[in-house]
Amino acid sequence: MPHPDSRGLPLSTSCESAATQYRAGVDLLLSAWPGADAAFDAAIAADPDFALAHAARARLHAMRGEMAMAHARIATARDIADRNGTARERSHVGVLSLAIHGRSPAALKAVLAHADCWPRDVIVLGLPLGAFGLFAFSGMADHDQARVDLCERHARHFTADDWWFLAYRGWSQAENGAVVQGRDLAERSLALRPANANAVHALAHAMVEGGAGTDIERLVQDWLPGYDRGGALHGHLAWHAALAALVRGDVAAATAIHDTHVRPAVSRGLPLNVLTDTVSLLWRMDAYGYPVPRALWDEAAAYAAPLHPEAGFAFADVHMAMLHAATGEHAAVLRRADALAAMVEAGTLAAGAVVPAICRAALAFAAADYAGCARLLEPLASEVARIGGSGAQREIIEDTLLVALMRGGETGKARDMLDRRLSRRPSPRDAAWRDRFAR
């Protein structure tokens, strides 16, 4: 009788200890909780020929940017799966191998085919979901809808108490505009498994989309102390609270959160999160009129320098451009924008022309060329989703355009933009900005 995984799918290991450790590791991975690496290592030690344990360990390495180790692990997993894995396990390992080797379009196609056969294989099903998933980084403008469609297509295969599926279904719904439904699903997930950072993250995003900023601050304040700093989402959840504090004008609270949880010197999160959270928080503070010490920008620049030196990863590219623009590295912004434009011309940049345009707009904004910034961003507003990430993360581009319009004297356009935003959700900051035009 084969040992099952956490959703009942059979595992090709005869070792009960290996199966137990693997199930524990999967649940820790799916809840963004520390300890998954140790659990997978224990599963491999108990059964060195356990392909899925090697594959899951490779996935963790890749998430942390440890690509040499990820490549070695997934190669081992493929070798074992090809020798003695089931069809499901060979497909599982093959999908992860494509994703880890950066073959994202092929990986996304393979995920969807795999999910049609084995929808409860949650490590694979999770690859397209989330702010950093294959859908988000596909270059699609409608990836929010694509995530909803995927979740709804396979919802019948999950029980009503599957905490992982509830969290990602809720996140997907909230990102796509179904805020009440998304918040309900995320709250149900968190109630079922309180030690689940992904559920808290999904709930925070539903609160963002619903304009419930004080709820976000309360949620993070109450929940974060029980989450180890080594947890992948620790700094990112704090970032959400910092943004909420900025929205209500409390720059002191936002700065304290940045200094305690978000900045590279203190965060132990995933490198992409540390980079983008730090840059976007500092950029927002500056754009909203709050002084940002140069030392904070320099710290962010030192951390970022080895991470994304070359252009081609759209979400990282726009944040690197903001960082270089803010620190006066104008030539670096132009080099990246030119390289991205060449990729667009060659048809090799999935996110398209919006990426170099945002880079150039960031440079214009930093140079106080607000009219130039607005000219670049206005025509591409509907394309910003193509850079990936979440609505909360991409809002920095919309905020940059809005501030550029206000500072550039385009009061009519700024007023209309604020009216649209306030009709979608409440915001003390937007309301205060809108009041300027009513006087």
C-alpha cells in the first residue's frame, strides 16, 4: 500500500518516515512557514531515492535564489523519477524542472496540463498562483482573471476545509475584484490553520483591495510576533502594514516598520521581496513628500547590486530603475531601459513595451520632469499588470503617475484619477489629495 501525500496522492517511497517528513515539509512550504527545508532533508535522508522530496527541496532553493543548488537537486529528482517514479511524479518533477530552469512559458503550459490530470497535486498547482507565480510573470495583462479561472476550474476537487486552496482561491478572487468573497475565503483559511503566512498574506491583500487599512495594521500587529523572522513573508507582511500607515499619513509608523522589519539589514525574506519591498516603500515615502535619508537608499542599492545586474525580469527591472533613479544613477536606468527596448524589438520580453517605459518614467520623475513622466505612463496604464506582482505592488506605478499629474499642474486629470480610485475603495490619503481640488 503506497504512502499518500497530504492530499491523498500516492508517493513512490516505501519508507513511512520519509513520507511523514515530506507531508510535513509540503504543509510548511504551502504555509510559508520555516522548517520545510529541514523536513525535506529528513525525508531525503530516510529515503535517498525519493524523487519528490528532492524536487521540493529544489523548489525551496529556487525560491531563495540558490540556483546552483536548485539545479543540482532537480537533476537528481529527474534521474530518480525517470527510473522509478509514477507518471504523476515524472510529470511533477518535469514541471518543476522547467520552472527552475527559467523556461516559464513551457512550465506554465505543463502546469495546466498536469493540473487537468492531477488537480490535487498542490505544489504544481501553486506554481501559477500568487504575486510571483507563473501567471503573474507571464507578461499577460489579464493574469488576475487567469488565476481565478484556474482555481474555479479545479475547486470541486478540494474539500471545504483545505486551508491551502482557500487561501489561494481567496487571494485570486480579491486581486480580481471580488473583495468580499476573497476576504471570506482567506479568513476561513486562517481560522483552519493560524500558522499560515500565506493566509495572512491573502487576507492582507483582500483588505488592501477593500480599503481596510487599519484592519491590515491590526492584523499584522497581532499576528506577526508569532511568525519567525526567518519566515519568507515576515518582512513583506510588515511592508503591508507600513503602506497602510502611509495611507493614513503616519510616516513615523511606516518608518519604524521599515527600520524594524523591511530594510535589507534586518529582513531575512526572499531576495526579490526584500528588494522590491524596500525600494517601493522608500519611493512612496519620497513621492508622498516625506524625506528619505540617503543612507537608506544606499543600503538598498548595496543589497540590490548583485541581484539583477542584467535586464529582462520585468518586475525586478522597474524596481531597479526606481532605485537607480532615486540614487542618481541615471546612466544605469538608461542602459536598462535601452536593453529592455531591444528585447521588445526582438520579441523576447513577454511584458512588452510597458517595462522600458516605466523605467524611463521613473527617471523623469526623479528629475522632476513630471510632464515627461506622465506622458510616458498615461498611455500604458492598462498594460502595467503585465510586469507581474500584485495590485498592491503595482499601485506604485499608478501613484507615480498621480503625483506627477498633481505636481505637473494637470489638476483635471489628477482629480478624475482620484475620483476613480475613491469610487473603488476608501483611502484617507486619496481623500486628502482630492480635497485640495475642492478648495
